[in-house]
Amino acid sequence: MIPAMRTIVIASLLISTVVSAQQTPPKADTPIGITPEAVVWTDGPPTLPPGSKMAVLEGSPRAEGMFTMRVRIPAGSAIPPHWHPRQERVTVLSGAVDLGFGTVANKDSVTRYRAGSFYVNPPRVMHYLFFRETTEMQITAVGPWELFTTDPNALPAVPTATVTVHDIAPSEHTDLTKATTFKAEVDYEVHNFRPHTYYLQIVFETTTANQTFSIPSAAPKFLDSATGTVTMTQDLRHILTQPSLKHPIRLRVYVQEQRSERSSHVAGMSDWIAFQ
């Protein structure tokens, strides 16, 4: 079992050695073409296993916009559970990756992606990796790139917000398969409140233990007071078609604390609300 790591908020897979590398990634508005012998490899950052190498091919992981990089991971290595604020698109170029989801790394609950495979890790979903052989991967995502090792669905040791949901429609324990909209009144209280920092979010339980998902909005609607009541609605048509949705259906309401432009942390949550 991989020991728990303290929370890490960093530009993932990027350190000063990348900045000082001889290879300068091309500008986004110019043609890009890099042959294998022209790729410049540097030592990987502490977030990668010892002996790892990396090469930035396009853009910059710590800047706004698209970037592409390659990483080489030694055989026998592992990367403990973590998540990213944005999607992570991975192509396995050589070797193999054992990918699992959850807050605890389990070698018996992984899917193996061999050379030629492609997968996408969704935002804010805890995942972990094992490498039985030396492996090279290519990662494409939108920067700035961050890596977090704390469970995004876990309450803090001392919750800083409370949430109560009432006047729920459709009623609890009814069948949602024909419903198109969930509606409820949500009472909240945020301790040590700061404006433009906290917002409410409806999340749904998935078939993966200790994981939830939501339909992201273009921009969160921040709470304007420490206490209050908000009417929340959720269109269920896209939710009910999600293959990861767990049945019977359960949802809850989070109070999210915005930590940075693209990352947040659960400050408190309601009890589960169960449907069919």
C-alpha cells in the first residue's frame, strides 16, 4: 500500500529544470514538428517516481493553454492517488500502465493500458498508477496544471460549513427515471465566511467507491452571505444517462470553497438524498 501524502498543490510534472532545458516549446501559432532525436529529456520532478524523465513538446504545463509532454517512468514504480482540476488525456507510447480509481491504491483494482492505448482521466477524480515495466506516456491537457493528493470529496477534519436540504421535488425514494428536474431548498451556514469564495454544488454518487460527479457550470454562483437559503435545481436528463451513475440514485449538496482559479475544496456537505 502506498502511504498517504500530504496535500500537494503544484504545477504538476514541472520544475525549474524544464524551464532551463535547451529545448524551447514552439509558440502556439507556429507549425509544430519534433522528431524523436530532437526531444530533450530532463529529470522528472519530485511528484514522479525516482529516475523518471520528462520532455515538454508543446506549450507549458504552468501557463494558460494547451500543452503536451512525455514522461518515462521506471519499471516497478507507482504514483499514489491524486487528481487534477482539468481532464488529462494520456497515450501510452511504450510499456504499460495499470490505472485505478479511488482514494486508496489497490493493485487488484486496476485496468492495464498497454502501448497504443489511450485514456482520459476526468477532472477531480482520484486515480493512481502502477508500472510493472518501463513506460513512456504522452499527456495532453490544458494548463496551468495542478496535482492534488487530498480526496476532493472528503470533509475537512473540522467542517467549516453546514448544509441542510428540504422541500425536495421529486420526493425522496421516488423514481427519477421519468423526472427531468431536481429542485430543493438548501439552508447553509459558512464559518469564517469570505465573499466570492464559497458556492453550492449538487453531486451524484458513482459506481466507484467514495467518488461523486457533477455537471459543471460555466461559472459558479458564489454565496453572498455566511448564512441563507438557496433554491437549487438540476436538469437530470444528462445525469440519468451517465454510465457511472450508481443505482439506487443518491445525491447531496456540497459547499465548495474556491482555493484557486481552477481548484476548490469541500467545506461541508448535506446528508445523502436517496431516490430509485
